[in-house]
Amino acid sequence: MKISKIIIGIIVLAVVVWGGVKLFGTKEEKTKETIKIGIILPLSGNASALGESAKNAAILAKEQFKNTKNEYELIFEDDQADSKKTVSAFRKLVDVNKVRAVVTAFSGPGNAIAPIAQKEKIIHFSIGSADITIPKDKEYVFSHWLKPENEAEIYVKEAKKQGLNKIAIIASNQEGLVARRDALLKTDSSLFLLKDTLVDQKEKDFRTTLLKAKNEGADALVFLTLPGQLTPSIKQSKDLGMNVPLTSVGSFEHEKDAVSLLEGQWYVNPANPSDDFTAKFKEKYGSLPLLGSGNFYDVVNIIVLSFDGGKGKKNEDVIKTISMIKDFLGAMGNLSMDSDGAIDGKAVVKKIINGEFVEVK
């Protein structure tokens, strides 16, 4: 009899608690879904300064969202801008962390995972890539950078303004850099020397190429190099007595060690991010954002808003929202997605003055 009374008491208590939950709503109604976003960056190696700045920008973007429909988690992986390591990082993010979207930096890493992301229906944004083929014909793949033909147009215009007509191309054999070279040649092939010369991505000795440029009477050099290649190539040009303008399309802000060697030189790069983003970044981190940071900030914003404000929760629904982006006010300006899945940026002429990257007005 005593045991029966205890059992009855437990049953009654359970009914009362359950009824209280139903009546007063003390039970959490629904747990928010956590959307995981993988970000693959060079957090060590030659481009680590760019990677750390981009990581900080991504965190800054996520922290501004407070009352979202979903929870969002950023998971960072280091690939040292090495495409093989990018693929390994992607597999870990997708297979272990179960991310819904992945963001990469540079053309090589972007090219390496774009077809895999498309096949597995993982949203992929490539940043810092001049290779416009990365998102082409891939509905799950997008890019946010500058189109090489726009960079080339600005560069050629400035080169002619400077009176240059024999510019030697010092280029690394990488998809995005080759795309930049081809765009320069298409814009005005008559300006350039060493049109078919490419060096290996791992090469640090440019003396043979530089000597050829000197012997052909180059009146300027345009560097299209990867992080880690710029500093030695500049030093070698000076060792060979090449007292000519050193210019670039997209490579001068990759290496802080090279900046002191480039004082007064001009180049073409993306426009600086907005003053508002720059102020927020400096307030939080005590430094100015580096190249590409504004793009990572924009992309995290776009991904979160597309998941949170779209009409569906599946990736196939989210990519439709991303594809329709138009006049989105971001850190890098007024952004719109084109039919090939690319958000184009603004190319400008910059000059290195007192160690700073200054836009030439």
C-alpha cells in the first residue's frame, strides 16, 4: 500500500509539472538552428597577416547580429594559401563540422574546392580571386572581388599617363595571376614585354626573368606574384641595377616586408573599404583592416542575412536569395550579384606613401 501511494504521488507530480509547462509556457518552445560557416584562410605562412585581418573582419560581421532567427557559428581553418591544404580543410569542415557554407581566399584555393562545393551543394564564396571562371556555371559558388578586365583598364590608363611603353610582366603561374596577365595583354598588348613568361608558384629566384627584362630595355616592371614571392623579386631587381618604376596589379599589399622597398611606387588594387567599416575595425582591433578584410566582412553579412531572411532553410533556397543580391550596401561599396555569381569591386590606382596604401584621387 505504501509503495502504491508513492507511485501515485510521482504520477500526480509529473502531470502537474507537465500541465504547468503547457499552461504557462515555461518550457523552451523551440531551439534555434545553428548554421555553421567555415572560413579557410592563410592563418600562418607568407600571407598570415592578411588571413588574421580577414578573420577579425569575419568575427566583427558576425558579432553585429543579435536577434537572428538562427544561431551562427564561424569555424576557421588554416590552409597557408596552399590548395591541397584547402581541400583537406574543406573536407574537415563539411564531414566533421557539418558546415553549410565555406569561404576561401585567393584563386588557387577557390578553384580547388569550387567543383566539390557545387557537387555537394555547399555554398562557397571565393574572395581575392581574379579568376572569373570560379563561380561560372556553378549555382552554389560565388565570388566577391575585382574582375581582371576592370583592373587592366585602370592599369593601362595610368601606365600611359606615366609615359611607360615597355613594361615587363613578372608573373607567377597561378590561375588568378594568369587571368590578370591575359587581361592586361587584351587591353593593350603593345605595352608589355615577357608576355609568355611565367614562373613557378614556389619559385623565389626571379633573376633569370628580371635579367631578360633588363636586356629587352624594360622601362617598368609589373608584378603579378603570390605572397612570399614579391619581396625577393624586388630585392633581386635592385641587385641587378634595375632603376625603373615597380608597379603591380593586386600584389603589393600581400607582404608587409615588401612595403619599405616600394615607397613612392604606384599600383592597381581594390578601393579601400568604407570609413564606417574601417572605424569599427580599428576600434575593436586597434589596427587598420588589410586587403580583403572588407570583402570577408561583406560575405559573412550576406550569408547570415540570406539564411535568416530567405524563404527557405535549405541551401538550394539560400542560394536563390544570394543570387538576387542587388544594391547591397557593404564595406566594399554598393554590391550586386551578376549572372555568373560574381560581385565586382572598384579598381583604383594607389601609391605607397610613408608606408601607407594611399588611393590616388
